[in-house]
Amino acid sequence: MQENFPGQQPPYGHGPQPPVHSYAPPPPPPAWFLPMPRGVRYDHLARTTAVEPWRAITGTLIIAVGYIGLSVVMVGVGWAVSMFLRIPPPPNVEGALFGDPVLSLSVLLLSLAPMVLLVQGTAALVQRRRPGTLSSVAGRLRWSWLLSCLGLALLALVLGQGTQALVLTLSGEDADLFGWAGWSGFLPALIVIVLLVPFQAAAEEYVFRGWFVQAMGVHVRNPIWSILLGSALFMSLHGYSWAGLVDVFGFGAVMGLLTVRTGGLEAGIALHVLNNLLAFGLAAAAGKLQDALSQGATPVPWEALSGTVVQLGVYAFGVLYIAKKRSITNVSV
């Protein structure tokens, strides 16, 4: 028989046992970002479990009001800079904001570039989805695919510009595509163009081929309606003559189609960035940056559409062909 001495515990298994308190940790709070739907096209990525109609409508209003507010702020900053630097008043040219075309270009680009953050923030806060779902079906920007598209965009631009110059020359129109005004005027504009145009062009893709296509895709099955309406809205914000508006609408429609067919914005961003770099760069080199900013000042000849057809045709064919060869997915996984 075992004896218990003072200060010793009784043998285990005998006598009363202390109560056992079970402890279960509290459940983690629900994640803010909802899961990305699987196996859907790019235009249906906003079809999450929080797919109430008010989210797309409210988000679109926020983006529109945000753009207007940002534009007003940047114009005010531009006027303050203009007065501080004592820049002469703007010339008597339609749409000219400031006397210095580089300042006008800076204000324009800075009014658009931050829209990328506004669109992504709206998707995150209003639709409760990850901002990367605006970039592609992979939930992020596919950089290797973007670089491939940049190479194709360069080829398409060269062929398009060459065709446009040839057709304008043969038709008797003054092509006037190239010129040189000197480094003193070109270099400041070039710095602004290189630093800001990529963000401005990407921002327009995120708004019109990203947010708008996906916001409408919540409610429509066929993406053609969101592509056409988005292209019409994109066109309405430009002030070109009828040929220039046809060019802009065609660009928007083709980029919207490529966005859906390749599952992301990479193709549209690549061509948009290089196209704007070339357009603003040529205008700045020729000393005609103010004319380029005043879109309605110089009518676009209808013959110039020949270059647009070649550029968009070559680019669309090349993107779809290489996307198929590289097995670029157009549905979420």
C-alpha cells in the first residue's frame, strides 16, 4: 500500500481531478476581398458574391466624379504654375489652356494618370474584389505577355505610319508627319511624354476597357455591348473631326475585343502607350504640340484612316496568333 506524505500529490487516476476548461479560439473575421470567380471571361470577373446592381452604378459614378474633380484640381495647379512662372496667356487656339504647350500637356496627362489608382481603389472598396482582377484573369498584370505585345505594337505602328504617309502622298494631301523644331523645345516635352504618357495611356485602358467592360459584364452575357458602348464613350471624350473620331472608336473597339479574347488589358496598354508616345513625340519634335492638344484645330483627313486599318489589323492578328501559340488563357483559373 502506497503512503502519501505531506506535500505529495495523490497518484494519477485516483481521487478528484481538477476541472478541464475547453478553449476554442474565436473565428477569424471574414476576408474583405471576395474570391475571384473561376472559369469566367475577363468581362465577368466582377460577378462575385457581392454582385448587387448598385455596386457597379455607384462605382461608375465615383470614377466619373473623381475624374472631374481631379481635372479641376490639376487645371487650378496649372494656372498657379503659369502665374508663378509668368507664362504668357494661351494663344487664340481652340482648346488651348496655357501659353506653354508643355505645361498644357503636363496638366492633361496628370489629370488622367492617377485614374489607375482611382479605378483600382473603387473596385476594392465598392465591389470588394482585388484590384488585380482589373488587370487580367490571372489577378495581376502579366508582364511577359505585355512585353510581347509591345514588340507587336511597335511593328504595327511602323507599318501603319508608313501606309498613312504613302496614301496621303499619293492622294495629294500634305502628309506633314515629321518635322524638327530644335532640342530647346523638344527636350522638355520629351521628358514629360516619357514620364507621364505610359501612365495616362494605361489609365484610359483601366477605365474604358477595364472598369466599364467589367461593370457592364455584371449584367450582360455578351461582351459586344460593353465593348461598343465603352468605345462610344471613349470616342465622345475626344474632339477630333469625323475621321479622327472613327479612328478613336475603331481603336477602342479593337482593344476591347483583344481584352476579352486575351483575358486582360496588356494588349490594349501596349498599343495605347506606344501610339501616344509616337503621336505626342512627333508633334513635339515638329513644334506642333499645341496643335496636337487642340484636337479640333486641325481636321484629320479621311485618307489617314488607311494607316489605322493597317495598324489595327496587323496588331489584332498578331496578338491573337501569338496568344494562341503561347496558350494565353482568357478565363480565370
